[in-house]
Amino acid sequence: MKKTIYKTSAAMAGALVLLASVTACGSNNSSSPASGAPSSDSPPASATASAQGSEQAAAKAPVKIKYLTYRVGTHASAKLEAEQIKQFNEKYGKEVEVQVEEIPSDSAYEDKIKILAASGDIPDVVMGKNGINDILIKGNLATPFNDYLSQDPEWAKEIGDEALAANTREGKVWSISDQKQTVGYFYNKEMFDKASIKPAQTWDEFMSNNEKLKAAGFVPLALMTGENAWTTNLILASIVGTSGDAGNKFMNTLHPSDFNTPEMIGALNQVKTMLEKYTTKDALGAGYANAANNFCQAKAAIIANGPWMIGDFSDTTKCAAGFDQKVGIAAFPGNGMISSYEVGYMNGGKTQETRDAAEKFIRFKTGLEGQRIALEFGNVVPVSDQVQPSEELKQKYPLLVESIAVGNQSQVHYGSLDSIVYPNVTDAWKLLYPELVFGKSTAEEIAKKLSDIAAKNK
């Protein structure tokens, strides 16, 4: 997703001058007396040596930083998270102690961070997903990365200008992306074969495929309306994003305020039909885990999701043995793919010491080392072209190679709704979709409610 252009040089230069002056002041404050002679009330030499030894020991103690993560348990990114933390500890454990608190789900994580932000007591490292970045920026709870990036141009290069620009607001880089999102949909090849269909080229054909799958005895779609309505909203975003110039512009606009558009209203009506006729009985109110399980257990033929899910297909604790051989990947109708950079990590350190330690942790996770770990252990698409899948990974997950190829061949790109809308809009889907499906609100009325919710941020 294209956002504001990365313009930080003037701000960085000013910040560096300020940093230099602060450093100079600090040096003056800690300088020794002009005379080398000890004063009359100076402590004995042995006491001085003991005190210096204690100070040196204290200086060598690792800086403690707090980090909350939802990438635990059965989460698709749990393995990469554990490996990144393990390798960071092996390399920097004597300098930084990462105190990890595990949160059981994405939604629980978001709720907890919002509560902590309200009290001003956020962790030192925060994932800015689903509008958390806006909350931290408005609350003056995060430190931009401009100074750190100017001091480490190699790190900036490893992230890349486009990824940095995606998380830049008015010249300030508020977060560092840890992955590139290229999202289409996965489908069950056996079910498609039995229904005599292929991945659709148009949305009319997509709806026809749903009908044919249903006629063949299959539930077409693994949808969900709980939490952030992730799998459902990927389809909604794609209908809008591939609907023409106006719809594509909407899906590439940060914080859209007017949802009263023909493209959004038409897309809401299509999704309403999908929720009414072509999904599982538990879709209304379901969370991501329900939708993922429905696809993995062959209870639904299609799920919209990113390549990080690929590892689940060969995990026999989540899917039946051999299920990975049944899965194909496709771009959305209109040759569309959600293509954007993840918001990534924010620095919530409250002191210079914890800010520096948090930056070190974030730099490891988002630099080439961290990107390689994420790719190899989580099938996460790296932000740098320097990081490529190993031959072993290609052999283990051929679907990942296919996913990258489909992404490269797609021609229409746009962001996910989570990446562009205000946080309160993201929170509203779980209430609005049931209204739409049960006929309490029309698509036009839902679009107006979304606009009213977005307007509350002005």
C-alpha cells in the first residue's frame, strides 16, 4: 500500500544536533574536578575502588524491557516469535533482558494494549497493529525511529524506503515493519475439482463458484465476523479494491472518512450474500481460530489469508495429514492482491536506556537476521529482497513459492481494511455485520454508520 513519501532528512539532522548538545551537556555534568588532589572529605581509596566496582557491575547488568506478544501457542507465527527471541537472547542477552508476557489471542492483545495506553503504562516494545499505532501516536506514548535510522543507515537499507514510507507520518517514522503482506486466498483443490470449477477471474464467477460448491455438497467460505472480521474483510477489501479506480483509491487511502460510496455499498451487499448463503453456521461471531479450523478440517473450501498460514497446512495438530497437498492459492478476482507493509513494532520505552534497549530488540527482529528467521520459521514474506527462501524451505513449502509467484503476477494492489481504517472502525465490524445479515440495517445504512464512526476521530 502506498502512503506518504519518506521525508526525514531535515528532521533527522535537527535531532542529531540536539542529541549532540544533550550528550555534551551530560559530559560536562559528569566531569571530574580540575584539581587531581582529593578533597578533605574524600572516601578512602579502598572504599572508592569498591564503589567503582559496584558501579561497573551495575553498568553491565542487562537493561530490562517489557514485551507483550500474541504470537504464542497455536498462533501461525508462534514458532518464528520463539526463534527470534531465542536468537536475540543468545546474541544480546547480556545487554538486554526481554521480559515476555504471553497474550492468548490477537484481540486479547489489542484490548490489553488499549487499556495500558489509557493509563500511559505501555510495554517497551509494542506491535502497532489494528490502530494501536494511532492510539500511541496521539497519546505521545511512542518514540519515532528517525534518529536511530540516521545513525544506522544499514538497518534503514535492510528495511527499505517503501516499508519506511508506509509507516511515516509527517516525516516521522513511528514503527518498523517486520513483513510484507501479500494476501490472496487458499482453496481446497479436491473440492474445486469435484465442483468442476477453477479460481474465478471475476466476482460474478466467484459467486457462481460458491453456488457450484454448495451444490456439490461443500460449504464454500470460511468467514468470521468476530474480533476484527479478518477473513471476511479481506474479501470485502478485495471487492472494493478491484472495483475500478475509485474503489482502488479508497483501499489505498489512510483513514478513509466516507464509506458512502457505490463501491463499498455494492461490496457490503455481496458479502451479506456470502454470510447468508455460502459460509459456516458459526461464522457470525466467530473468531479467526474458528475460520482457520473450518478450512483446515475441510469444513469449508476457501479461506482468505496470507502465506503465514502455509505452515499450518502440514501441521497435523491443526490439519489432517496430507492436507497441504490439497491446498492451492489464487489472487482475488480482477487479479487483485492485498499488498501492503505490516505496521510492525513501536518503541514505547520511557527512559533513554529502555528506548535504546527496545530499539536493539526491534532492530534485530526487523533486520536481515530477523527477516530470515520469520521467513524460515513462519513463511512470512520479508520486506527486503535480500532475504530469499532457502532451498530447504522451498522443498518443504512449495505453496510458499507459488504464493510469491502469484503475488508477483498480480496487477491490482491495495491495503487491508485493518491497515487503513481508524481503530474504532475496526472495532465496529463485529457489531455491524450481524445487523447487516439479520436485516436490521441495509448496506447503505451500514456505510453511513461506518462514516459516522470514522468522523468521531476528527
